[in-house]
Amino acid sequence: MSTITTAIAPPIAAPAPGMPERIYSVDRAKFAEDFDKRPFTLQHSLSGHPAFTMERLHGLLERTLPIKDKVYWNAGKKRIDQRWSDQPGRDFSIEEAFRRIRETDAWIIIFGAERDPEIHDLLEQGLAEVQEMSGISLAREAKTKQTIIFITSPHRITNYHIDCECSLLLQIYGKKMIHVFDQTDREVLTEEELERFWTVDNNAAIYKEHLQDRAKSFLLEPGMAVHIPTNAPHWLQNGDDISVSINQNFQYKNDKLANVYRANYIARKMGMTPLPPGHSHFRDLLKGHGMKLPVAVGKKAQALKKKFERD
Ligand SMILES: [Fe+2]
């Protein structure tokens, strides 16, 4: 769905001492053909890497906890179709959830894990390989780059959702089943859901059980990774053991596309049936530019609101 311009990517640099020769191994022609279009699996070399032992992850969690909005967790049974905000019960601390991860039905996420220098270098290397294999210049196209770490209990479900990032999910420990849907299938993911996602609700994608057989399902084991294209709906379930996975991702500088969805959200609210993006270059251009000021004002208002709440 992203409008991507490609450029000749620079050759990948030799790995620094202590870094793996390569993180990803995959058929390069297939990678270039399918990247950000459809999901596929590949091999990675980070399973067993010292940066992702439970001891190191515990230290990273402790260092990250004081930073606002960088750790998210909940505990308890969760359904595929539940929203992020539908919190299962958690009458214990995150430290206890981590310590007793085998039995707490917990889901612990560390955002921005590249604050750890070693994880930072692995992210840079991984995305350099993505750049080399996809032909997409991330220096030109990427707005953000991030590593997210997921530490989850046996059998735990991650509810159905879409993300704004283009990502690779690497299984480090344990097994996990992932179901990924086609982001261009408008029965699976409607225009209204996309408009709401980019405007007001990061949980806007609605799971449709009767369309489950349209998903591509992959059983991830240590050493395997899966590519999740931008906005491709997905849900996951752990196997019998605890699971550690890392997500190396980037977000496109796709403000224009996001602004078309935002303009369409407003138009639909006003009773109109807006034209989806990609059908009229001129209209997309108008909507993209037309939303620049309201979005900037909205961001400024949000920043001021946060500042006043802090002060
Ligand atoms: Fe996700």
C-alpha cells in the first residue's frame, strides 16, 4: 500500500567485530519481489545471540521501565478479537510477570530496545541487509527504525491488529504461530478501518473469523523470521513454551498517504463516500496537502496538552 520509490542501495559494510556475518538468509530475488507486498519466511542468525538471553533482557527491562511509554505489558487470557485497551487482569507487578513468565499468561513488550548498543548495531546491520536485498533506500524512505522485544507466556495470544511499520519478526526462543492477512484485501481490511487506524484508533482493524482461511499461517521456530508488510493484519499464538521474539522494523515517510486516509475519515464523517487512495493522483495530492495544517496543529495541541499534564 505504501508508495515507494526505489534507489540503488549502497553495498553492505563488513560486519564489526563480534557481529554476525549476516543476520538474514533468504532467496534474494524472492525477497526483492515480495518485500512489503506479501508475507514470507526467512532464516536469521540471532537465535542464541548473547544480547537476547533472559538475563540480558531482564537488565534491559529494568533500565527501560523508568522511561515513559517504552514498556507495555498485560497478563491473563486474551482473545484474538480483543482490543489493546481490553486489559486482562494483572494483580501483580511486571517484575513478577517476568520472573514467573511461564505461568502468568503475560505479554511484555520493550519498545526502542536499540537503546542497548549491541541491539542498536544488530538493528543497523539487519536493516542494511533489508536495504541491500529490497533495493529500497532506507536513508531516503525511512522515518523511524526500531527494535521491539516480545517476551510472552506459553499459549498466549496476541490479538488481531495492524501496524504502521514494515517489519521482520525474528523468533529467538520457543515456538509461535503467526497468521498474516493480505493488506490489500478490502473484505479483510476495509477502507473505513484504514481511515480510522491512521486517524483516531490504532486498534481499528476488526477480526473477521469467517475470513480466517484467507490468512497465511507460519509456525515460527528459533532461527526463523517472518516478514510482515505495512498494514498487513496479523495475530499470533505461542506454543507450549515461553517465547522471545524481536521485531526489526522501520516506518516509511508516508505522511501523504496517511493524510489521504485522514481526509477520507473526515469526509466519511460528513456523510460522503471518499475515493480510496491510489485512484486519483490529483485528489490524493489535494488531500495530502490539505491535511498538512490540521495535522500539524493537532500534533502541536497534543504536545502542549502533554506539557501541561506534566507541569
Ligand atoms: Fe504486530
